[in-house]
Amino acid sequence: MNKNDACHCGSGLRYDECHGKIPDKYISKTVEPNLFSRLPENIQKKIIEDEKKTAKQGAVRPIISLDAKGYKFVAVGNQLHYSKNWKTFHDFLHDYIKKILDPKWGNAELKKPFEQRHPVIQWYNSVCTFLKKNIKKEGEIHSAVCTGIVGAYLSLAYDLYLLRNHGLLQNRLIARLKDAKQFQGARYEIYVTASFIKADFEIEFEDETDRSTTHCEFVATHRNTGKKYSVEAKSRHRLGFLGHPGVQPQDFNTIKLRIGNLINNALKKRSCIYTNHFNRRQYAT
């Protein structure tokens, strides 16, 4: 196949931008030429559909949902959630994050003055305002351009769903997420873990109770190559951002990176690769 030809998978990309990027050592030598074109049409469509889904969502377990008898059912790992009020997967996510963080905790936060609320509950306030503005009629599906805060809220909800669906959502991580002082670090750790899941890595968390040695957040093993990485996630705190005490600077251009200590501390840990969130205005969610 010429590199400028349309890729056989049906993605719409050129071959050299799609499957042509895959190193030869990962391509089976036993597959017959033009085998794909000789497969039954329904199988071809299924392969193309799966590859498009992987390109969009990553190598994650598929969303399993069903509409039946006026309910929408969504499977999350070994759990089954359902509601008459859900029309879309996004509706499910809006409720799911509340269940994970505990409605009682959320209601207690809502009683506080806005500036004292947990960052997620501040986001929730913006989400409610957004929904009220864009939903013209209850029970019907509407569309609107997502704002940054709404995107941050739904991204967190999806990452929590993703970790639970892969059996990786730990109670200690939820507890840290609900602590405003630890929220930023916990959120970034969730983001990094979800990113490795999407990239087709198997995740094995380190034993946090083991004080005999330093260790990273988790070990990630790529399913195709078998390569292993010990991963440490660090996020730079800034005054007044994401629950961190203090006042945000008037001029965001004055914010300095200052990540040297984070990198040095991460590199002291055993067998570690390092991911960092700078938490500057253009990077923050």
C-alpha cells in the first residue's frame, strides 16, 4: 500500500498517518495480503467501528449501557446503575460523580459560602447554571458548546468512571479527592492513571502502606510491548488555584514554573518516570 493511499481501516486518514505508523515488528508476518478486503462486510464494519472508537476514546473497556422499560442502565465494573432521568451517557456522569463523592458530603459543602466550598462543588455550581441556561425543556436532549469548567467537571466524572470500570478506583484516592488541600494532587493522579489506561497500559498500584522503601504511584505495563514503567505524578500548587489557600496573582504572566524540587523529589523514588502538571493559566482545567 502506498503511504499516501487511504488507510484500509476506514479512518479516513492516509496510510502513513494511521496504520502505517505502526512499527513493522508489531505487524504479524503471517497475515495474508488484502485479507481485510476479503472479510465479510459486517466484520469489516465492526473492525472499522472498533478502531475509530479506540482512536477517539483510547484502549478502554467499552461503555455498556441499555435503554429498557423507561430506564437507562449503565454497567460500571461489577456494578449496575440505572435511572429514569438519564437520556445520555453525560446524564449518567452527572449523577455518577455525586455517588462517588457522596451526596451528604456534597450537600454539606453547598451550605458553605461559595469561596469556602471544595473546588468540585464550585464547579458544580457553574454546571447547574450552564444546564439551567441551555435546557429549554426538561426530559429532552439539548446540545450546547461546553465551557471550561463544565468540561473539567465532566472530565473528572469520566475519569472516575473509567478507573472504577477497570477496577482501579481506590477509596484512599476518593478520600484525598474530597480533601480540598489534597484535591489538586489527587485529581492529577486520577488524570495520569486514566491516560495510561487509554494508552493500553495495565496498571498495578504500589503499596502505599509500605514504608520500608520509596516508591512511585503505580507500575504501568504496556499490553502490546510488555514494557514496564514506574510512574510518579506531581502537580505544582499555586496560590488560590484548585483549593490551594491564598490569592491568585492579578497578572498570570508573573507565575513562575519552579518545578525543580518536584522533579528532584520524584527522581529520588525507586524506578520512576515522572509526569508533571505545571498549573499555569493555559494548562489549568
